[in-house]
Amino acid sequence: MSTLLGDKLEAGNVLEISIDGEWVSALVLLANDEAVILDLCDGSTPVVLQSEELTEYRLFQGDPTWN
């Protein structure tokens, strides 16, 4: 698994985002150039963030050679 910063986000991406200095896992439900809707995977209501609010995140991508 690798982590990347600044990639284009799509529905289904798994992220870690920084909220109040703590890293939280999130699933991208919807994304466009202006905003993203995230499920924080904690049972809470999904959140909407404007693109300028999502300044620090890590995008997880699976290793295609891993089976």
C-alpha cells in the first residue's frame, strides 16, 4: 500500500484526513472539483468539505502486485 498527496479524488477512494491534528480514516462518497463528501467510518453522518478545506490527506492505493 502506498500513500500519495494531491491526487484527484474519486468515489470509493480511501483516505486518511487530518481533523484537529488527528488522522481519521474516510471513504470518499462523492467528489468533484469544488467539494467532497466523506464517510468518516465512525458511524457519524457523512461530512461535506470544500476543496480548500481538504488540505492535508493521504490517499491509499493498493499494490497491484499483491494477491
